[in-house]
Amino acid sequence: MPRPPVPEWFRTAQLYQIYPQSFCDTNHDGIGDLPGVVSKLDYLKGLGVNAVWLSPCFDSPFGDAGYDVRDFYKIAPRYGTNDDFKRLCAEAHRKGMRVLLDLVAGHTSVECAWFQASAKPEKNRHTNWYVWTDNAWTGPADAVKGYSDRDGRYVPNFFWFQPALNYGTAKVEAPWQLPQTHPDVKAVRAELMNIMRFWLKLGCDGFRVDMASSLVKNDADKKETIKLWQGYRAALEKEFPEAVLISEWSFPKQALAGGFHADFMIHFGTPAYDKLFRDELERDVFRIADRKRSATIFDRKGKGDIREFLDIYLDHYAATKDKGYISLPSGNHDIGRLATGRTKDELEVCYAFLYSMPGLPVLYYGDEIGMRTVPGLASKEGGYGRTGARTPMHWTRGKNAGFSNAEPEKLYLPIDPDAHRPTVEDQEKDPASLLHFIRKMAALRRAHKALEADGEFTVLYAKKKQFPFAYLRTAGKEKILVAVNPSPKATRVKLQGKGFAHAPHALAAKGATSLKRQGHDLILTMPALSWGFFEV
């Protein structure tokens, strides 16, 4: 398979998402900070992580947890300073690790100086930097009216206080829509490159781009948005060839065509990811509107259908494997935690799958110890139903679970009140813990090129509403068969054994999971809730 054109370090990347306000507080104000991230770099390296992605840490009024940026060139004071960020990057690089920033490309806060100028009725440099209609009484239904004395409505990108930056309109249908060639549109586009350039020069190694498909408006097939990102990718390759772009697009065929090195296939864009872990859980925990229910694949009832995920995934994989990577994260700040409602045995099956798929594995902070979504929390900074998946990290059994020395009422969010909440301290002492299992999976992936991002992926057994799911990862002469059985029933299947050079050798397996040659065939035997890695 042709190797994707990505920086060499990214081929072996194992990424960890840090929600900075909930990770580690060092100045005792109840909010996590950048020095706290620095203090945990050795822990992350020991977890197998070689790249961290920080959720937005730019200056913000925090109406949407930092996804409403006030100043793109300044670290939010609650996290530290620009010098703190430089130190984080320097320390990470010294340890062989990389740092990625969350780039909110499509909008700002209403408090951003650009928008405040744009909202004035008098013409100025920023008048057209946002998408405004030409009349306060007409325009799209979701456009905000009455914000200022400017005669027009502005188009928000998400919440009302996140006005959309004007990257131009693909299909101009109204006099207030600007073509992509308009000078002010070009100025906005240039400013985004300036922002990336600024942080890359400070030591940043790339960006995860929020709502990456939202930039060009009235762009139904995303062709113009794809062209826009292709331009940014080309510019970065000239100036910063080691920098990477990861998209929140959730449609890899479009995102990777646009020049992104990787795309998160998550809970929108396609139904594939929800079918793996969360289709029912999301409705229960996040109160998502009901739709036709179907069992998830990694559910203890064993009634899921692997083809509901795989048919979509394979379509995108075939179209993108020579362009970049598809990532299936354990979770993120917008979705319920993987451990919610699952046992350790179930989680092991999930992680055996996630760490053995092509692309790059991504851990959401705390998932390595099985933190759960905390129910019943009041919304914080626009979290609403997502708030329970953003609570502080559990480091120890001590005060505030080791997250902060502040008084509990000052914490960004309360610690999970469950007396049996998992902690890093407890799991470090237990060789059978989830934390040690994650380390095992990370080390296994690092030790075998076939399991890395570029390894070929071939499905061996994936039948509708049946288990196990078995697939082959290949790099050169190395071939590793991976099998997972998330169901409560033992299973035994026959696989085609031709083309495998030697008798199967178990690299790691759960319980009585085995793979044995029988003539020209391979017999795969798996107990309930099991997984296995075999050299073949």
C-alpha cells in the first residue's frame, strides 16, 4: 500500500486528548492549567502517548468551554501564559512527544475585537470578516438579529455567541453573500494562516481543527471547503513540513481529500461510530432525540451487527488509505465516556479493537482508568448534557482525587462522588487494572509495524449479527491476526489458512482464546468477552 504523505513521527502517533480545565491544577484555583500538563508528561509517556491534543486554551469568555475564542494569539490566563505554552512544547519535545492545539477555525466569540468592530454600523476593516445579512429583518432563520446598531443579522456557527467568520460563499444567492474571491474573504483566510504560523513558531506541532467542514458557506458538497484546506496544507508543507492537521469532520473521504493528515470518524457525519459503542448510551445519558434503536456492537448483549460499522468504514478506508488516516477515538468532550455502563472485561475488548485498527489511536483523558460520565450535573460553560464527561481527572485517593488543592466548591466541576471511582494511584498498584491493559495495548502496537497506522487492513470474518470480528494487519512479511468477541457467548469459527507462512503464535490473548491450524484452515476459538493477537 502506498504510504500516506504524512510526517514520519505521525506514523507511530498515539494521541491523548487533554481537556485542560479538568486535567491538573497547580495554582490551586480549581481549574487545570498548562503547568499541570507539564507535570504529567512522564505519566503520559509511560502510557505510550507520544502526542497530546489540548482542547481550546486561547483567551475566551468561556461560554462554550473555550470554543468561543476572544483572542487567538493569547493563552487564556486561567491556563497560564504564552511562555507556559512554549515551556510545555519544549518539555514535550525533550521527551520525544508532540503538542497539538485545538484550532477553532470557523468562528470566534462575540467578544472578539474583530467581531466588535464588525458589529459597528460604520464601515471598517472588519465589516465583512463575519457573515452578515444586509437587513435586520431578513435572512436565515438561525441568524441573530438585534445584536448591535448594524443593520443586519449575523450567522452563528454553533451557539448564538459564536459568529461565523467569512470564508466566502460557494454558491452566492443573496446580495449579502460574498464570493470567495472578495478581498475581505481573502483577508480572513490569510488571518487563519497567520494564527497557525504564530503557534507553530512557538513550538506547536499541529492542530485538531474544530468543525473543519463549516468554513465555506452554501457549500453542499464541500468542494470549496476541500479546496480551501488543500491550500492550507500546501502552505504548511512549505513552511512547517512536520506539522499535522487533524479534522473534526467525521467524513474521511472529504476531510482527507482536503489535505488533512487524519480525520476523526466520530458521532456525526456517518452512523458508523455510534454503532460501535454508543447508539443507545448517547440517548440515555445525553438525552438525544429518539430514533430507531439498534444494539451497539461492543455491547454485552452481543446483539450488535459489525456490518453496520464495517460497511461504512471500509468505503471510507478504501477511498483514503493512500491519503491519510481515519481515527476512532475512545471518546471526547462531546460524547459519553466509554466506561459508562461497561465492565473491565468489556472495556478490554473495546480497547483491543481501538488499538489494533489502522490510523491513530486517541485516548480521551481519564478513559485509561475507566472514568465514567457523571450523571445529573448542571451545565458548565455550554456543556449541557455533555458536562458529565468533562469532570476532573482522578489521580489519587486524596483531596479532590489529586486534581487540585482548592476547596471543593471552587473546582471547575465536582469530582465524581462515587466512592469506588477509579484512580491512577490505585490502578498503578494493580497489574490487572485497565491502566496496565492500556499500556499493554500501546506497547504491543509500538512493537509491531503491522499494527501501526500504515499497516494493511483486511477483513477475515465479519458476518451480519455474528461474532467474532477478525481481521489481518500486515506490514511487509509481518502478519498479525486480530480477533474480538464482544458477545456474552463463546464462539468457534473456521478461517481460510492459506497464505500464512507458519503456525499461529499468540502475542497476547484473553483467557482461552486460541488460533490453531487445521489442515489448510485456521480454527479460532474465543470465550465470551475476549480478544486475541496472533502472528500468522
